[in-house]
Amino acid sequence: MTVESNRQRSWRGAARGVLAIAACAVVWSAAPLTQAQTQTAPDPQDVAEGMSIYRTKADCQTCHGWAADGRKMDTQMPDAPSLRTTRLGRAGIVYAIKCGRPGRGMPAFDRQAYKDAARCNGTTLADLQKSGQSLSDPAATLQPREIEMIADFLFEKVIGKGAMDHAKCVEYWGEDVDACREFAK
Ligand code: HEC
């Protein structure tokens, strides 16, 4: 084997390496794009389903209000913040729903939260007990897919949409329902 052919061979190897890196870069840069697309345009059916779970199955509205503006529907419930002005991004919203806020009145909706340590940042029920943080029970536990649909609903109809008014109320419910009467036309 000559020195020359060795060098040629290593050049070919290097070129292949560069190609592989370029291919990775294309895949990597395409991934956030598709994620952003699903975030800006969720399936309307998922949004409707998320809204329904928010109002009924998970009963988020009892604490956060039907408009998610922090006007709770049950005075016995803890004061919950408006989600319209939250600064959380999607991952933060999903995490808050899954793991709740131990010791602060926000229930954890993932059935495995704090049971499977991997779910909530390595924290377990034993850790919560040790630090005296109580965990409120959710109305129902939710599948990851249901939590994603609630996030779709929140980002489409609640977060960053400003205060509720009559026009937004009609859009929110899909018609001029009784709940919209409190807002001036
Ligand atoms: C029993 C009352 C209660 C229910 C039910 C409830 N929450 Fe909460 N939620 C709270 C409270 C109280 C906080 C504030 C916790 C804190 O101080 O950190 C909170 C915080 C949050 C936050 C974090 C907001 C932020 O900006 O940090 C999100 C997101 C949230 N809730 C979404 C939901 C969703 C979605 C549901 C239904 C799946 C739900 N909550 C059900 C009481 C509740």
C-alpha cells in the first residue's frame, strides 16, 4: 500500500463525514419547523376536544374559570392564576398540568406523577411528604394526548389573547351564549 493511496482513502472518509454532518444538520433544522407548524395551527378538533376536557373531565374551570382568566367557578376552590397572561411556553404548560404544583393547590393530572420519578423531574411522593408539600387530587387523571389537546386549546384560545370581551366570548363558545351577556357588545 502506498502513502498516496492512504491519503486518498482518508480524504474520501473525511468527505463522507462532512456529508453525514450536513445530512444531520438538514434533519435537525427541519425538526423545529414542523413543531412550530403544529403549534401555530393545531387541529380544530383537538382544540375543541381540549376545551371540552378543560371544562368537564378535568374541571380546570372550577379553579381557573371557564375563560381561564382566574375567575374561579367555585368559591371553595383555591385562587388560581389567569392562564391568559401566563408566561409559560408549551413545555411549561404541559409540565404544570402533568405534575401540578405540589403544596400550591394545583393538582397533578398525570396518573404516574410522583409515582414514576421520571415523570416530574425525579421527584417522588416520598420527597413531597418529606418537604410537607401536599398534592391535590385531580377531578380525573389525563392521558398525555389529552394534556396535549388542552395545551392546543390554551394556546389557540386563551394564552396571550388578552382579556375576554363580547366578540371573543362569542368566538370562544362558537355562539352568543348566556355566559357572554356579562360583556358589553
Ligand atoms: C383545584 C384547583 C385547580 C384545578 C382544578 C386546576 N388548577 Fe391549575 N392552578 C391552580 C393553582 C392554585 C395554580 C397556581 C399554583 C402556584 O401558585 O404555583 C395553578 C397553576 C396552573 C398553571 C401554571 C400557570 C403559571 O403561569 O405558572 C397552569 C398552566 C395550570 N394551572 C393549568 C391548569 C389546567 C389546564 C387545569 C386542568 C387540567 C388546571 N390547571 C386545574 C389551581 C387549579
